[in-house]
Amino acid sequence: DALNQSLSELRDIDVSFEFFPPKSQQMEETLWKSVERLAPLKPAYMSVTYGANSGERDRTHDVVKRIHQQTGVAAVPHLTCVDASKEELRQIAQDYWDTGIRRIVALRGDLPKGVDKTEMYASDLVALLKDVADFDISVAAYPEKHPEARNAQFDLLNLKRKAEAGASEAITQFFFDPSVFLRFRDRAAAAGIDLDIVPGILPVTNYQTLVKFAGFTNVHVPGWLHKQFEGLHEDDHTTRNLLGANIAMEQVKVLAQEGIKHFHFYTLNRSELSYAICHMLGARG
Ligand code: FAD
């Protein structure tokens, strides 16, 4: 009751949505339906991923441009530095600035197989972008530690370097237990990290895919989540959606009560669950 009472008093929650460039005609339709459905919720921004080493940067840019033109919502490209020279990155940043883009999600990107060193880390990209123009910069943060980081403290200091290089916001890797996020937020504050730390919320509908993804991103999947999906038929989309929405709603309720004011949704280009969760949070079209 207390949770629901405090939720009904919420008025000032910001949301943002993440999409990826579609790879087929059918995925293209799904994406634009989702953008149209979510835009009236007046998100702070909609961001579009760029798969490092995928060569899809132009597609990222096309989606970003169209989101902005079609909806008026601020559209934010992700940019990775692992697969581009400094000169290329400067040029891309300048082009983005010239087309009116003011926020960028700055990332290193995953290292290609067999490579274990890189010339640039995300903190270097943040500095480079700030040198080109006064972008608002979001970076990635890992409440359960980035898989490559030698320990959690080292990873936290890396986040601090990204803040000191000029980032203003960190979006977290997804997680399931709200206390994982809250502890991380406290540790970041104790380390003097001056960033808005925004929880990345992944509404889960496909448990098998989640387990695979969580494995290589170092995200702990709690036993209770496994139990929720256990025994469900693959084709039972309705039940899976209801369960996924319920899990994410419980998660954001706790976080909202702990004072979180901005939620970032990994939509996977779908709108149903994110829309329902945002509605519960008080967002209205
Ligand atoms: P960094 O912050 O550079 O950190 C990478 C690793 O290097 C960490 O382990 C860090 O501790 C370590 N490190 C940092 N500096 C040093 C140093 N000087 N010496 C040694 N080690 C160091 N990937 C994509 O390809 N495209 C996307 O669009 C995309 N979007 C994302 C959005 C979010 C919100 C998140 C959380 C991740 C996203 N990713 C994306 C994944 C990301 O690219 C990978 O997790 C990547 O492996 C690390 O990127 P980073 O920006 O966190 O790197």
C-alpha cells in the first residue's frame, strides 16, 4: 500500500527508450510502431545503439534522424570508439553536432575476438567528444562489474574517469535485484562520482535469450526469476509478457520509492511492456 501510495504521488519521473537499427523489413515495421507508440509519453530522449564492429553506423544515424523528424523527441546516437580512428570519430561528432544532435551515448564497444588491448577507452572518447563540441554525454556503468574489469573498485574508478572527462549521465547495464543498483549508486556517491546514474531496465519476455545474454555481460539472474518462467510454453506470449511486465514493475516501484527519477528502458524495439511500465509510473500520452 505504501508503495502504491507513493507511486500515485509521482509526477516528475523521466523515462528514456533504447532501440537498435532493424535488420529486416519486418523488424523495421516493429521498430517504427514502437517509436510511434512510445513517443507520446514524452521521453527525455530515445537512443539508438550502434553495434561496434558491425559497420552499421549509417543505419544508426538514419534511425536517429527519422526519430527526431517524425516524433520531435530528442534522438541520441550511441557511438563506439573501438572500431574507428580519432580522426573518424572527430568527423562523426562534428557531423552529429551540425545536424543538431546534442547528446551522445559514448562507449568503447566490445573488443573483437582475439584482441585484448585497445588504444581508446570510453573515457578517451568522452574527452574527444567534449573537445569537438559541448555535447551532453551519457556513458555505460556496470553495477555488477564489467566482465573485463580486474575488480569492482577498478571499474568504479573507470566510471569516475568518464565523469571527469565530461560525461553527465551513466546508464547502467540491466540488473534484476533493486539492491544491486542501490548499492552501486551508494558506492558511486562515496567515490565522489558526479553523474546522474540511471537504471537500465530490461523488461524480460524471453527467459532463454536472457540467460545467454546475462552470461556474457556478467549479470546475475536470480533463482526467483528462473522460477517465474519455468514450465511456460515457448508460444505463450501473453503469459510471458504479463510476467515480464510484473517483474519490471516491481523493480521500478522499489527504485522509484528510493528516489530514482529517471528510468532507461531497453525496449528491444518493442513497446508493449515499456509502455505499460511507464503508464504505471505516471507517464501519460
Ligand atoms: P569502458 O568504460 O572503456 O570500459 C571497458 C573496460 O575497460 C572495463 O572493464 C573498464 O574497467 C576497463 N578499462 C577502462 N579503462 C582502462 C584502462 N586504462 N586500462 C585497462 N582497463 C581499462 N555496445 C555496442 O557495441 N554498441 C552500443 O550501442 C552499446 N550500447 C550500450 C549501452 C549501455 C547503456 C551499456 C551498459 C552498454 C552498451 N554497449 C554497447 C556495450 C559496451 O560497448 C560494452 O560493455 C563494452 O565492452 C564496454 O564499453 P564501455 O563504454 O563500458 O567501456
